[in-house]
Amino acid sequence: MPLPYRFAKTKLHFLSGAGHKFHGPKGVGFIYINSDIKVDPLIDGGSQERNMRGGTENLYGIVGLEKSIRIGLCPYG
């Protein structure tokens, strides 16, 4: 189920967050970059995250972050 927010319809350029700020796992975070903004990767190589970084994704951390955000946004449902 998607979250009830549509960041593409706002005037945000960037939005970032850390898992521990949502009572989720430490060391996991997220970033939203508006599609109108062009950002080049700092380090070349790897094809994860739309060619922005290399390395293995922390799937368990990502799922934990998503669950903690959902609980924080709608704790009763």
C-alpha cells in the first residue's frame, strides 16, 4: 500500500531521513530527489539506486525503515 504523500506534487527538491529518527533500524535512511533536479554520483561504478551508488542493499534494514515509517504515520491502522 503506497504512503498517502505525493512528493512529486510539492515544491520539494530534496528530502532525506534516517531510520533511527522514526524508531527504526540504525544505519538505514532514505532520500527523495525531485526528478527536475540532475544529481551526478560522487563515485562511479555500481548500478544500484538508478546508477547512483554501488554495493549491496540492506534489504532487512529497508523493510524495517518502511515499517517504522508506516507505524509512525498511522499507528492504529
